[in-house]
Amino acid sequence: MAIPTLWRREADPIEPVKVDRMLYKLKGSSGRAKAAFQELRNEHGSLREKLELYFQQLRQANPAETALRPIPGEVTLHARAGGPRN
């Protein structure tokens, strides 16, 4: 039974310098991804605050027409008269 190439001693030796370079690049990439994710979270929070203020002002300006948050994934168009437009 032959030993797979992966387990042979003749396979390419591990070069610590190359491994260090690859790990350094990986750490840098993950750090940039983490920073981008944090920026995205900050932008989401800012947008959420602005939308909350917008809907609050909309409710105050039009108390007869309740301003509700849209349900994620639901797309509806309503006429100002109050019912769905067919």
C-alpha cells in the first residue's frame, strides 16, 4: 500500500518565512475586514437614528395617517386615501 503524497517526507518542506508572510497577510486582511464591519455597524446605527427621527416627525405631522415602520421584505404601495391601490 502506497503512502499518499501528503504524508510523504519528500513532500515540499514547510518554509517558516513563507508561513510567517502568509499569516501576516491573513492577519492584516482580517483586521481590515473587522474595521470595515465596525464602520458598517456605525453607519447602520446612524441611519437607524435618522429613520427613527423621520418616522417620529411624520407621526407628529400626520397624526391621522399613522407612520409605521415597513416590515422587512414586504413591499406595499398604498394610496393616500387609505387603501391599497389595485
